[in-house]
Amino acid sequence: MSADLSYPAAPFSEAAEQLRTEVRAFLAEELAGVPPLVRAKSWNGFDAAFSRKLGARGWIGMTWPTQYGGHARSNAERYVVVEETLASGAPVAAHWIADRQSGPLLLRYGTEAQKQRYLPGMAAGETYTCIGMSEPDVGSDLAAVRTRAEPVEGGFRINGTKLWTTNAHNAQFMLLFCRTSGTPADRHKGTSQILVDLSLPGIDIRPITDLAGERHFNEVVFDDAFVPADALIGAEGNGWEQVMSELAYERSGPERFLSSMALLVEMTRLLGTTPGDAAEAAVGRLVAHLMTLRRMSRGVAAMLENKQDAGLHATIVKDLGALFEQEIPDIARQLIAVAPNAPATREFGKLLAYTVASVPAFSLRGGTREILRGIIARGLGLR
Amino acid sequence: MNDVLEILTETATRLFEQKAGDDAARAARRGELPESVWDAVAEIGLPFALMPEEAGGFGLAEADALRLIRIGGGFGSPVPLGETMLANAMLAAAGLPPADRIATFAELEDAHVVREGDGWRVSGRASGVPWARHAGTITLLGGGHIIAARVGDLAVTPGEAGNGLARDDLEIDARLPADQVAPRPARFDADAVEAAGALMRALEMAGALQTVLALTVQYAGERIQFGKPIAKLQAIQQQLAVVADQCAAANAAAELAADAWDGDTSLLGVAVAKARVGEAAGIAASIAHQVHGAIGFTEEHRLHLFTKALWSWRDEFGSETVWQRRLGKAALAAPGDGFWPFITAPTVLEQAA
Ligand SMILES: Cc1cc2nc3c(=O)[nH]c(=O)nc-3n(C[C@H](O)[C@H](O)[C@H](O)COP(=O)(O)OP(=O)(O)OC[C@H]3O[C@@H](n4cnc5c(N)ncnc54)[C@H](O)[C@@H]3O)c2cc1C
């Protein structure tokens, strides 16, 4: 009942702070002249050339073993690269999912052959993945998954539709969560994960335009698509456990509170050094939230490094992080008057409109606010 | 957690559990001192926890010692543990001996501290000083000096915080012997004294929030409506999750400040903590009362021992707004491209404020 809601302090790492200087210098050069409106896309911004450059520097798959193309560096160092790229609005979408979860998933559950085949390309910033969990009738209730991979001679035959699949149109592979036996009524049982090569026949990828006008997520239709048996990740029937193991990684990173950074940075630029008491207090409040969230998120990284269970702690970071990201545009429009096309705020106005239209997703993607709070309530012993 | 801290945390928690029941918290809210609680706290040496080992401390890092203040907050702070710990730390920094018993601290306004014979003439005033009426030693900072005033050296006019805890006014105009006065230690300038108070309240609030969460979770599990515990209702679960969120953030912010306290960014850490924890206090207290229904709105129920404390403490030593403004000013010293570097490598707040 009295859950421990303390977060350890992440230990200071000299190596990580040195790396920060290096990463900042690299990003300053790479992103010179990139306007805030482009930076605002951040982890939705797809740029394969940029991902390859990051890979060449050894900044993707940083914590993975060197024999798979990784760099055997600490989580603290990886955290620095992730937060610096996000805070500067670097286009990280291409390699993002492989680096954050598909790679670690393969390391944990993949066969030796799978690790050797996929991980080096991921770490090089050349192999991209997407996550196929949601479906038209399967949102929060993921265990109701319907897409089927029927075991057949030599592999699986896949039928069904995945929806909202971010980057399916850019990625070579999908980490597909599907049913390999039983029916949706069996819930968690009979589910599996398959690494699907999206260039195979029988797969149709249809982009969907979002609220902000972006085309980053998709509908992916499988019509008798055949994948070989060695595409199965982990054990058949173990899909639910595997998917859940990804969640602590997915829910506590700096991407869970830095999504509105471009707007926040530009807001402070327009406010200048002495905007008056009210604006100073408003900025100070956001600083207090941001520094606290960062401490919590780094604390979760430290817990994961020590192999501690961080599920509840990570969920709290994501819930609070989304609130923070979502209120930034509201605060910005209170502090800075933006009239349509007014010369002084023309660019800022576009950035504000883009961010306003982006934030509703922040408490949906990766688990909705209500689902997260249900998990927290369970952690409190209420369910 | 290191061994010494672990043992102290356990010992202190057990001590408060056994000695500091609601009676003690209620007595403190009538302006009284629950003597037996203080005696127990003093017996295990907690008042000296922030002092160096050679001066009678446990040899704990300051960051660890400060965490003990949070434990007291979880029991509604029935005794001035934080006040005494910090006052003793200020005295130690000036090379003065620690207080025999209870101590508190304050910035002395209209301070005049001048030589008189082989001693000092000290005059000035302070208002809303926590627990002053019960303090044997009142650590006053002002006029370039630190003064270890004794009860008989000054006039105390009782006052109270919003929840009834003693917050007294002081006036001093006395001739004090040389060994009660020392040059003000550089570490405790005026900002640092206010910050010490804010840090103490932030830690106590983090502790009280943990108790508010526990009480509310427990009550929701016991209260039956519509044939089942209200804890089974999703509307209640979602609200309690918000309390847990705020509790977690408050803990993290208070610990951030405790960890920064002995370094260059101490003021910045306190600003983050007082601003963030104060906000958490308001949100959590309001939900806790909603979930408790009418019973939580009574004097008899113990919830208010914590919620009214939260409402009082968030205003003491600078409200959220005060600390937010200092933080905002500091961050805006380098707006735009300087914003993120400020977040990751905080500069010294003193320079901007
Ligand atoms: C920008 C974006 C990118 C995405 N990218 C991907 C991706 O790459 N891969 C992928 O698989 N999915 C992706 N998703 C889908 C995302 O995972 C789902 O949106 C999410 O799981 C919620 O499902 P849903 O949208 O169907 O909403 P629903 O589950 O239908 O929920 C609708 C509303 O009902 C509430 N609700 C549902 N169940 C409960 C309950 N038990 N208790 C209380 N309230 C409840 C929800 O909280 C929500 O408010 C993405 C979504 C967005 C917005």
C-alpha cells in the first residue's frame, strides 16, 4: 500500500558530461539555421542522413555489446545523447524506435542469428523499425489483438490491420504484436512478436495525416503476407510478457517531457531577460517542473541500470511529463500575444499553432493518461 | 542509502511512530511543545545531525541528514527538529557551540550589533519565528553577525501559523557576552537563511504528502458505498493516482534540494523544491479532502493535521510565486539558446536574482 515513491539520484558521470559537450558541438553544427518550426517535430522528424551521422559517431545503440555493433557505454551516456538531441529538436525519428526499444528487445529475446543480423544496422542508423501494436478495434485494450500470424509450413501467414503505426512508411521492419493461436477471447495467451520485413508482398502501407498536418503514422494492412519462421522474436505465445517488458523503457525517457521544448525555448527568447514578475514566475514554474521531471527520469534510468523494477516510477514520469508538455502552449499564449500574421510574432505564431495541434497526442501515445493512472492505482494497491 | 543513514532513518521513523501520535501533533498546533517527543528526538542526537562529526554530529553527509527532516514532516512535525538542526548547523559554521536543547533561527531586522565593553549590544526584531517560545537558543543573523540569543535575552510575543503552530515575534535590545556573538558565516547570508527555512518546509511537506497519500488510500479501501469500497471506483482510483504523481514529484524536488544544499547551487535547488513541492501540496490536499468526504472536514479526523500543515508550510519562507520568480529570473538571464544549458548545468542563482 505505501508504495515507495522516491527516485534515486543518478550518479554524476564525468564521462557523460564530457560527452554532452561533444554532442552539443555536433548538434550546433548539424542544426545551424534549422528553424524552430522544424525543430518542433523532434522525435517525429525523419532524416536518414542525420541518423547515419549519429550512428557513425557511435551514438545509437550506445549501451549494446560491441559484437553487435553497439558501443558498450553506460546508460548515463546514452541518456545525455537522447536528451541533447531532443532538447535541440534534432530529427531522430528514423532510428528512434530501434534505439529505444526494438534493439533492447532483440538483445533480450532474440536469437544469436537475429542479433547479428539486425543490431549492427540499427546501431549504424540504417535499419529502422516501427511498432505494430494498435489496431482499428484494439487501442488501450491491447490484449484484444486480432491480427493473426497463422503458423504454416516454414513460417507464418499474416492477416489483419495495424493502425497508427508511426514511421511504417519509412521503416524496413515492424515489430508486430499479434495472435499466433487461440482467439481474442483468450486475451494474453497465444500472442507473439514477429519482426516483419515490410518489403514483403501482401503488406499495404497507407499514410494518415494527423492534426498538425504531418504524415508520420499509418494504416498497415496484411493480406496473406508470409514471413519465415525465423522472424519470430522470443517464444511463441510469450508476446504479452515481451511487450510489457518494453514499457519501462518506453515510459520514462526524456521524450516524455521534452516534446514541447522548441516552443518553450522560443518563448523564453521572445520574453527576453526582464519580462516582468508574472512572466518570470510562469517561466520559473516551468523550470521547477522540468528540473524535477529530469531528476525523476534520470532516477528511473539509474533504477533500470541496477536492474530494479521501475514500472510504477516510469509510469508516473510519463503521466506528469505529458501534463508538462501539454501546458506549455497554454502558458506561451498567455505570456505572448500572437495576432494572425503579425510581423513580430509570425514565426512564433506558426510554432505555437503547430504545438497546440500536436499536444493532444502526448497523453494518448504510449498509453493514455487514464491507462497510466490505472497502472499507478494498481501500484497503490487499489486494484 | 548508506548504513548510517539507513539505521538513523529506521530509528527515527520508529521513534516518531511510538512517541508522536496525533496527540503530539495536536498539542503542537495549540502552540505547545510535546516534551516527551522532543526528549526522545534529543536522546538519539537528531538535533546534531547536520553538524560535523567532531562537533557532535553523526558524520552524515548534509544531504542525508536533511532527509531526517522529512520523516518528522510525515508525522506532522510535532517538534522543531528541522529548526534545531539548521540552527545548530549555523552556529557550528560560526564556531559557536550548539544549543543545549531546542533552537530556532531568524534573520534579525533593523539589526544593530555593536561592541559594548567586553561584550556586544544587540538590538532588532523578527516576526513569525517558528517555535521561538520553546527555544532555549534563538539563532539570529543580522548586522554582519550571528547571535546565539538565550530566552532571557529577548521579548517573545506569541503568534501562530495558519494551522496553529507557534510562530512568534521577537524583540531584542540586550547586552550579550562575547561568547554569544560571532561574525556571520559567509555561507549563511540573508538569502541562505531564508533558503534554509524554505528547504526545511519543502522536506516537511514531502513527508506530509506521503502521509496524506497513505491516509487517503487507506480510507478509500475502508469506506463502503454502493456496496463496495470506494477504492474500487475508477473515478477515485484516477484521483489517487494524481496524488501519487504529486507525492513522487515532491519527493524528487525536495531531494534535489537536499542534495544541492552544500554546493554552489543550493539556492537554485531550494527554489525548485519550494516551488514544486508547494504546488504539489495544493493539488494533493484538495484531492485528499474530496476523497475523504465530510468526515475529513472535521476537527476530529486526523487528515487536517497534515493538510492544514501543507497549506501553512507552502506559504512560509516564500510561497511558490516568490521562488518561481527567482528561478524564472535566473533562467531568463540567458533566454533562448541559453535555456537548456541552464536546465542541465544550473548556474548559481545568486548571480541572477
Ligand atoms: C501520435 C500517435 C502515434 C502513435 N503511434 C503508434 C505506433 O507507432 N504503434 C502503435 O501500435 N500505436 C500507436 N499509437 C496508438 C496508441 O498506442 C493508442 O492511441 C493508444 O493505445 C490508445 O488507443 P486508442 O487511441 O484506440 O484509444 P482508446 O483505447 O479507444 O481510448 C479512448 C479513450 O478511452 C479511454 N479508455 C480506454 N480504456 C479505458 C479504461 N480501461 N479505463 C478508462 N478509460 C479508458 C482512453 O484513456 C481514451 O481517453 C499512436 C497514437 C498516436 C496518437
